[in-house]
Amino acid sequence: MYKIAYSEIYNLFDRIKDVITLFLPAKNDGAVSFSKYESGTRYEADALNTVRSAKDFFFPQTQNIAEFKISGKSIEILQNTEETGKFAVFGVRACDEKSFGILDRVFLSEPSDPYYNEKREKAVIITAACNYPEETCFCTAFGIDPSEPRGDVSTWVSEDFLYWKANTEKGEELTNKIADIFERCNDGEIISIKNNIKTAAEKLPFVSLNLDYWRNTGEKEIFASEKWESVYKGCLGCGTCTFVCPTCQCYDVRDFDSGKSVRKFRCWDSCMYSDFTKMAHGNPRKSQKERFRQRFMHKLKYFPENNGGIFSCVGCGRCLKSCPQSLNIIKVARSVAADD
Amino acid sequence: MRIESDIILGKVKRLVSDGKADRVFAWKKGNFCYDTEPSLFTDNYVGFTYDDFCAANLCKFMINESKKDGKTLVLIKPCDSKGLALLEKEHRINRERIYALGVPCAGKIDMDKIRENGVKGVIGIEEEKENVSCNGDENLIIKTLYGDKIIPKKSVLYDKCLSCTDKEHVGCDEVFMPELSEDTYDGKKFEGVKKIENMPSDERFSFWRSQLSKCIRCNACRNVCPVCSCVKCIFDNDNSGIASKANSDDFEENLYHIIRAFHVCGRCVDCGECSRVCPEKIPLHLLNRKYIKDIKELYGYEKEPALLTFTKSDAEPSVIYERGEKNV
Ligand code: SF4
Ligand code: SF4
Ligand code: SF4
Ligand code: SF4
């Protein structure tokens, strides 16, 4: 394990930047997002969650796939084989890091997705422990420990130091290139930081979130529950919850007609939308209630059913903060399970 | 004086038992003190609340509610009432099937502004009992997992509350205890627009490009807007060629906003919901308020729908062109 004085943190970023393209949470016009680090960029150390999650790096909102150029009677097909350079992302939280594993199950199971895979391989993920978890955080409900973030490198921060520990080969490789900036230290130095985080996490309001109903009740029974009728009422169908969610994974493949050519692209889709999984006869989920139900059934029932019991929520709390109507997965998980 | 949720609920219950309505659309308490959600109450009032966090405008829900048999009682704040009136004027709701109960408003609290003060782990928010001044400048005690913090209430009200010029209800069936409303206007309604008007055009262009490029096209701004009530929005229509998913270039986002702004021009009731709901904090109200300001200056209308009226003295397009020139 290594450490560096916290006051030197921008020197650390500058060093990393000289070795590899670096992204970190920074404020852009009032909203925190992962931004490319240039000298002068201010790191938003206190922001736990960026508005958009870190999934964007591997599964961007729009991904061009191919372009069809039409001239006269011939069509030229240009496949997008654009490569991503290697990059590092600093400040990924434990929940977002866990979300990559959930996305991997979708995008890397055979046949694996080449666009996703390529970006995933190029990335070095540097996580950051959460000293002050928010009231909206419930990662612990999914067995995530905010004091032990994983990734290629893990970091912890005390008042005076940033601690750095490589976990993987990719992490070691980056560490070796910048090792001279650090001081060596032993693992014992971060025990109290970790303990403080654990104590804080135990006090979070959703620490006792019980998901047994979702584990033990049959799919059909939950699907048919009358509770859906009331829990979806305030929903606008805006899809904000799905777009900010690190584990929402649905996409659409569309054509963009520019007049002279057609561009085939992949884009995020949302089960909350009227044209989601639209087929010749329309959207199989005709009402907002059905669309709303799909989101939570997917996260809490269908996904675990197909993936050895793993829920596809990491408790990041983004949907709790972003929903304009204050609906969210906690309310749904509890209300649908409630006895009354 | 404080607005008490129980007193409002008492009134609602009386109206329902008097047969004025069959169900109630209002707000429901959430997991925290601040996450109230719009909710339909049919047989009981479990969780009913009306407090400083009921910012969501309920009037648009009336499009669907008023298609049902019987009557829906809906709680309407002063700013919401303008949206309800517009929905009625545009024949988007069946007004007969709605009982609009106007409720007083002393401004609603924006959690994001509280968080901008570096507050984390909020577990409770209370109004400071001592030092309550009569001019509404009270303090909030923010209780968090990491200690308490005191923040002046005015500094964390929604922007839409700070630009709310009057607390008058329009078109409600009844207004309950309007004397409890408090003035929250900061006197700067058009300041933001003026600032942008005074920018050189390239600076203005890059301001909007940078703001609008953050847009994730979640459509929350459109879906919440009481004026965006088209049965099928052009951006949801695959055959239009501009369906919302075709954001393969971020210029598409910019176009979406410009088209939407034009469509609500002259109709926008300045309820501020679009800016409130935007997860990326894009100041959408500035687009709409520019029209509101222009319409006021050029045509003299502020509350009436300008596009429905024509007079011979109306400004000619050349006037508009010349005004634009100034800033080129
Ligand atoms: S749950 Fe909330 S964020 Fe999600 S679509 Fe509905 S209103 Fe939008
Ligand atoms: S469902 Fe909500 S809390 Fe769970 S991962 Fe998605 S955004 Fe985060
Ligand atoms: S455009 Fe915005 S401010 Fe105007 S009516 Fe719609 S939501 Fe309200
Ligand atoms: S609410 Fe904000 S992010 Fe969503 S579509 Fe509107 S401007 Fe874009």
C-alpha cells in the first residue's frame, strides 16, 4: 500500500494524466459528472454520486455502429471500428464499481458485445471509499461495503493522506508508472478510516431493508399484485430513473437518416417509454403502470432469477435523488411487499 | 403562522364527506422528511401530507383523472392553479369532474440547494422554533447523521418560489386559508434573462450549447409540463424523423429544446416545473421566460394568452429583428 499527502492530490492527478487519459468527478454548469481531467480541473471530492453513473464509459448513451452511404445505385457500408485509447477513471464509488459486474453479465456473456468489451478492457478503475455515506445510500443491502471499494486500484482518504492500493494487474501497471510520487505505508494505517465508514454505514436509514419478499415470492404472484396500481400513480414516465441508474442496461438500435446517408446507432432505452420494445403491433406494455412495473420486476425479480439471485440494483440512491416525483426502488420494494 | 397538514386534511375530509368529490389527488409522505410523492387517495388517507416539500405540480394528472367517472379533488398551489386554468382553456381536462381546492403556500424547499451547502446524510428538517421572525426569514435546522446545521429557509427555496410574484390562485373551486400564504418573491424575475440578453451572441450561443449538451433527454421537462399536453408528442413519433432517441449528435438536444420552447411560447405559465425536475440542472425557465419578457414588452400581455389575440398595433416582425440586432 502507498500514500501521498492529501495536499498533493493535484500533483497525483497530473502524474496520472501524463501516463493515461484521466476522468474524475467534476462540476459542469452545476451538475457533477465524470469529466476529462486537465490541469486546473477541480475534483469534486465530496460528491458521492455523479448525476450520470460510471456506466457511460462502457455503455455510452449513444454508440455509432455503422454508416450507410448512398451514392447513385451503390451503398457503401462503413462499420465503426473506432478504438478507444486506454483511460483511467478516478473516484468511482463502491456501488458503481459493483454495477460493472452486473453489466458484464449482460454484455460479456456469449456472444459478447465488442463495443462494451473493448472499452472495459481499456479502462483502469480507481475507486474511492465513501467517508460520509448519504441517507439515500443502501449499497449495504446488496452486500457492498463502502469502506472496501474494489476496482483496479482502491483509495481511501484521511484528513492528511490519500491511500492507494492496487488490486489487479492493470492497477499494478499504473501504480508502477507513478510509484515515485508515493510513500510506502502499511495497511494498518487505514483501519480507523474503514471503521469510521462502517459505523456511519450502520446508521443509514435503509440498513435493514429486507428483500426476502422478492427472494421468496413467485414471479407471477408479484406481477399480479394489486399494489402496482397505487405505487406507480405519481410516475411521469420520464425515464430519468433509468438513465441515471448504473445498472439499467436496455438499449435500442435505430437508424438516423441524415438525407445523404443512414447512420445505425445504439442508444439507451427506457422501459418507462411508450416506444420501448415496440413491435409491429406496438408496445406490449400499454399503460404506465405496466411500464413502471417492468423496471422494478427486472431489477428485483427477473434479473436475480436469471443470474443466481443477484439483484440488479446496487443501492447507489440515484433514483431516490433524481425522480422528480420522489418515487423510487425503496418505496416500491417495501410497498409491494407490505402486508396491508 | 404555519400551514398545518392536519388542518388541510380535515378540510379535504369534510369536502369528500359533503359529496364534493369521490377521491383525492394530493401528496404522500415518503421515507425521508422531504420525498413527498403525488398520490391518489381513494379509501383512506394514510400518509397524506401537505408540507414544505410538496413542490410537484399535480394539475397535469387531471388530464387522466378527469376521464374517470365521478369527481377528483385536487390540491392546487397558487403556481399550479395557472396550469390548471390553461389545461381547462385548452380543453385538455374535463373541468366538471375536478374539484380544485386552492391551498396556501409559503414556498417549497429544494433539497439540492440544501445539499449544495455541503450537507450529507439528512435525517430530519425542522423549522427553528425560537427567533421566528414575522418576515418569513426563519431558519431551518437540518439534522444529519454527521451533526446539525442551520440554514436560512429563504436560501434553499426552489428558484420557482423565488420568482413567484404573487400567491394568488386562479380558477379554483375554493381557496382554503389563503392568508397563510407567504411572499417568497426575490424581486429578480427577469434578471437571469437580462444577463443572457446582454451577452454577445457568441457567448450566448456557447452558454446554451454548454447547458443543453448536458441534457440526457429523459424528457422529464416535457412530461411534467402542464402545457406539453399533446396526446402524442412529435418526439415520440418514429415517423417524424426527429424521434427523441435520434440524439446521435448533441445538436439534436439543442433542437429539442428550441422546438419545445417555441411550442410553449405564449402558453407557458411559468410554473417552473421544467427547471425543478431537470436532473442535469439546466435552467430551462430562462428560455421560456425570455418569451414571457418579450411578449410583455412587445404586446403588453403578461397573464392573458398573447397568441390568441390580435390588434392592429401589434409589433411587426421588423421590430423584433431590430431588437435582435442590438445584441449581434
Ligand atoms: S419513476 Fe420517477 S424518474 Fe422514473 S420514470 Fe417515473 S417519474 Fe420519471
Ligand atoms: S435502481 Fe436506483 S438505487 Fe438501484 S442502482 Fe439503479 S439508480 Fe441506483
Ligand atoms: S415550460 Fe416549464 S415553466 Fe412553462 S408551463 Fe411548462 S413546465 Fe411550467
Ligand atoms: S429534464 Fe433536463 S435532462 Fe431531461 S430532457 Fe429535459 S432538459 Fe434534458
